[in-house]
Amino acid sequence: MALVVPDVLEESCTTRQALERLAAKWRVLVVYALLAGAQRHSELRRRLPGITQKVLTETLRGMESDGLVERRVLKDTAPQHVEYALTELGKTLQEPLAAICAWAAEHGDRR
């Protein structure tokens, strides 16, 4: 059976659309952080050195909109407490990301 390679250069290609969603600087790192389980905003900020509160909030909102992350309200009254977790769709990224890590470990020192 031949490998079917989509035309990722076409705007309508679903593979291109997925790559564009995941290619944002922090999205893959947020997925890695959330693979450990649900976490609050402050926990994620500590685990992702260099990310600002604003960028983390925007990233989480975008990932929630894409169906990769769910936001759970733990306490409704002020101050509100929420946590973020990967959805079932988000969890499906674990295997492809593990493959990228394996590739990087094998080929990372080649330049």
C-alpha cells in the first residue's frame, strides 16, 4: 500500500490546518505540560518558563476553541479557580509528539 501524502501547501488541506494550529510557539509545550494531568493557570506558568500570563491565557483559549483543552471551573465565587486539562482529542497528540521526541533524540546532534 502506497503512502498517501496530502498536499499541505493547499489552504484547504486538513493536515495544513492542523499544522498551523500546532505550530504556534507555546501550543506543543502546553500539550506536554498537560499530559501530566489537569493543572491551574499558575502551575502551567511555572512549568513553562518564559511564557507570559497574557500569552498563556491566549494560548489556552485558542486550544480550548480548537477542542484540544477543556477549562474546568473549580470555584465560581471570586477569586475564581479554574484548571485546564487535555480533551480526548488533545490526548491523541501524545503518540505523534512522542515520535517527534524520538526523532529529535536520534537526530538532534546532526547539523
